[in-house]
Amino acid sequence: MFSEQHLQRKYQILQKSYDLLAQKLEKLRHDYSIEAGSAIGFQLKIQMEQVEAELNDLAQQLEELEKALSSGRVYRALLKLGYQTQTGAFRQFIQANSLAAFLIHGSLWYGQGWLLNRLVSKYVTNYVNAKRVGINLSRVARRSDVAALWRELSYGVGLGWQSSDSEVIERVYKWSRTQTVLLIFDNVNHLSETFLQEMILKFWFPLVTKARGTTRQTTQFQLFMFLVDYEGCVDSWNISFAEQLNPDWQPDTPVKLPAITEFSEDELVTWIRYEAEELPIDLTKKADETVRTILQNSENGIPEPTLQEICRLSDCEWKHTWFNPNP
């Protein structure tokens, strides 16, 4: 995605070209009104048609840029809507340690991928250049043996499927010494409780032990694991999670961020009024009415339908997640 500054510069350049061509067209029309019917008039007409075609092309480009700039502003505003308790907890833990695992959980359509995007893009050091490993655990769930989990891990870190557990851990550890590493385990709700416990005990624990053997407190790099649950089932499993930062917490215990909830009416109204400069005027001029429309079309504030409805009302495209774990 181009930066807003880049798009603004391009827009200004195109607008200047459009204005110059419009002036040229005006002069051609004036000259044509004098020379109409003559050989010179015929040439002027051809030039007018050419300039009009160029103007139409520039107008289309300007319209697309305007839409991109507007979408960027809406996206920037959406990054400030909701998820405050999850964001606050995440920031507390990563300030305490550059090594941690997090459970992102809630019901279906509650924006787990969007929250992951927010946390990573806003708070992870140099996330653009981070090593990102995305593993879809729904494929593991179709098999019945724990070895399938390790084969998926091995494949995810770029090793052969016959690699040992220690080789997988060593690969991730070496990455973490020279760059920020993000391990994203998608669809943990497709695993059994036993499988997830296996992954934490035999992958995350040894990795943390190895990483903590170095001076991680002084490193500029971060190593984070994200467990993404789209059904809210992991919350009820008998797995040890930390929910609050306290002096006894250690990174080998994954952190359970607060469960994602619906956006409230007050939350949406406050957000629209606070972000009015970033949002289209039609969305903000009657904030209370807009919020009622949003809630009616989002099953009373379910996050993903809410975000989709806001984008629809803003005439921009909703993307399920702006963060690609496997660029």
C-alpha cells in the first residue's frame, strides 16, 4: 500500500496536468469557434478530441486517487475503533518482555484477524521487515496424530517434513537473534485441547527456554506467537493462560487477551465524533442516525459486519485483514 504522502504528491501532479490541459482545451475551443469549417478548424477539432480523451483519462485517475486517499483515512480511523481492553493488555505484556505468546479469541465474525493486524502494525517493532510464519491449523485437525502438528510446524518454518522437533525450534530461535519473528497459528479452534497443549509444551516452552538463555531483555528484536481462535472455544479448555501482568508472569505461559465483544452504541457514536475529520461527511453529519444504521446491519455491533457496514457507508472496500502473515 502506497503511503498517503506518495498518493497526495501524485494527486497534485495529476491535478496540475489536468488544469493545464483544461486551459489548452478552452483555447482550442475558442480558436475552433473562429476557424470552424476551414482546414484549420478540422485540425483544431482533432486536437480537441485528443485533449478531451486525455482529460477523461486524467479525471479517472484523479477519481481513483481520491478514493484511495479516502479509503486510507477511513482505514486509519478504523484502527482506533474498539478493542481497547485487548490492546491495553497486549501493550502491557510486550513492554514487560520482547518474548510472549497471545491468545486472540472470540466468536465467529468478531474480527480476530483485524485485531491481529492492529496489534502487529501499531505495536510490533519494525513489523514490516519481521519474519512472519503463518500456519493454518485447520489442516492439522483433519489428521488424528500429534506428529501431523510437527510436520505442519516443520513445513511452516521452511524445513522438510522429516525434520526433528529440535531442528524446528532451532530454526525459529536463530531467526529471532537477527530479526523480529511473528508466529501466527490460525484456527486453533480446529485443534483438540490435547493438540494445543502439545504445541505449547513441546514447541513454545522449549523455544522460550532457549531464547531466554540469551540476553533477550536487551535485544532490539521481538519474538511473538499468536494463537487465533475464531469460535471462542479455547477459553474453556484446561490450559494455563495468564490474563493479567504480574511480577510472577513468565513468557512460557501464554497470555489470554480479553475476549472480543460487540461494539456498543456509545462506543460507535464517540468514535464517529472523534474521528470526524478522517471520515466522509455523510457518515458524520448525523452520527446518531448513522450508528443506528450500522447496528441494524451488523447484528447489533458484531465487529466484522460493523466494519463492513462502515466501509460500505464510506464507499470504500472492506478487507477482512490488512495484514498478510505470509507476504
